[in-house]
Amino acid sequence: QKEVEQNSGPLSVPEGAIASLNCTYSDRVSQSFFWYRQYSGKSPELIMSIYSNGDKEDGRFTAQLNKASQYVSLLIRDSQPSDSATYLCAVKTGNTGGFKTIFGAGTRLFVKA
Amino acid sequence: DAGVTQSPTHLIKTRGQQVTLRCSPKSGHDTVSWYQQALGQGPQFIFQYYEEEERQRGNFPDRFSGHQFPNYSSELNVNALLLGDSALYLCASRKDRGLYGYTFGSGTRLTVV
């Protein structure tokens, strides 16, 4: 089982729609969860972080965390063509001896104008 | 405020050679991690450095080694290069204390021929 799993996509949504991206993780004691956006040919950029169960909203982005189900999601409202990118889910895992951040393979999102 | 800077941006090496990649973290950041990203894949964790010590390591052979200097900058060394080492190598930094995500550099594109 992969430590962080995402549907590779591509996920295609029309402009103005809600894009829903999902991620599951295997380490039950993971505490920190992140979403990164990576445009083609560029490096990942942090867009959301979440640490507690529930929803966290930032502009058009909402991150959702359910630790019991080991599930993280990202909702993008009013999707724009400029949102077309690969979205990487990342989980910070480990113990007091040290933590590491593990990435999923990413979900490619296409927003059609 | 300069972000994470990496050098060189591109590199072509021959099988069997050795390579050194360099990274300067974002100002105020003390933790540096290195990732390998193959085309179409998510970043794979190589190792993390804090206080000049390797604190966590991913599933990479001993051919991959690193170093962190007192000014928090870091190097990634790869010996006996294989064709499969061709990838984008990303350096990421963050503050150790607190629940922070990473800031990534632009990466070094390594091609092994």
C-alpha cells in the first residue's frame, strides 16, 4: 500500500464548476496535511495546509480532513482555466525521532473554458 | 525575500560519474529536504537535514548522500550515476518548529546519458 494515494486523473471540469480532489494516507498517526499545486515545468507551490478534522477555507479553496477515514480532500470552487495543474497531496508523518513529508503521485486537473 | 535557490538549473552527466547539487533555503528556514521527481510522478523523498545532520531518509541507495552547512544551505551528492537517476531534483525548506509546509526551489534537471 502506498503511503499517500491519489487518483492520477486527469480530472476535467468546466469553467465555473467545483473541482473535487481526493487523497488517502496509510499512517494513522500523521498530523499535518498539505495540498500543493504544480504547473507543468514548474516546482510545487503550497496552497493549503490542514491539521484538524473538518474544513478549512481559503478563498476559492477548501481543504477537508477526516482522520478516522484517513482521507483528505481539496475543493476548488468557481474553477478557472488558470487552475489547470497537477495537485499534489502531502502528508507529514513520523515520530519524535524525525518527521518526513510524503507526496502522492498527484492528480492532473483540466479546467475547460 | 529570496526563496529557495538551487544550482545548477540543468545538468548533463555520463553514467558512472558523480554529481553535486546545491541549495540555499529560504531566509528563516532551518530544515532542508531533497526530493526526486520523475516525469509524471510525485516528488519522492530522498532525505531531510536539520542542524547539519540527516534526520530522515527515504528509500534511496547509499549512492545518494548529502550535507547541510552551518548557514543551513545543503548539497545533494549522487555517485555512480545510473540512467534511472535522470529526474528533476527538488530542494525544499521550512522552519523546523511549527506545522509548516515546504517552500520549493525551482529544481535541478539532471540528465544521465
